[in-house]
Amino acid sequence: MAEQKKGFFHVIREKYCKGCGICVAFCPKQLLVLKNGKVFPERPEICIGCHMCEYRCPDFAIEVKPIEEKTEAGNNVDNVDLSLPPEAHHG
């Protein structure tokens, strides 16, 4: 059996990112950069999973996930269903 890769990856919702740079400023490992007005994880392999970028983003444009959750879609969420499951709806 192959050993599972450990670490984190970033889901970037480019439609929501307005390039404010808040996530870049709060990343303690300085792995995020702005390219063409959008955030990009330049060195995702050094991510420690602190979620500071995710917590500080005012537009919910970035999410940090364990590498085990990475799907064939990679970190491009254009083809990923981001809707909440029915049990997550309150009321």
C-alpha cells in the first residue's frame, strides 16, 4: 500500500478573490503571493495548516484543507459542488 502524502492544499475561489492581499499578509510561512490580482499558493508544500489566510479573508475566497481531501479537481473549484448538504441547513 502506498503511503499517504501529508500536508495541506488551498482551495482558491478566484471569482470571490478581489486581490486585497490580507491572506498574503497573515500567512506566517509567506507561501501565498498575488499574481495578476489573485492569490496563489506559491509554495503549498510548506503550509502548516494554521488557516490564518482562510480566517482573515473577508470574501471567503480561500480555504485550507488536508491533502487527504484533495480530489481529481485539484485546487480549482469551478468543477466542485460547494453546496451544503441538506442536514447543514438550519430551520
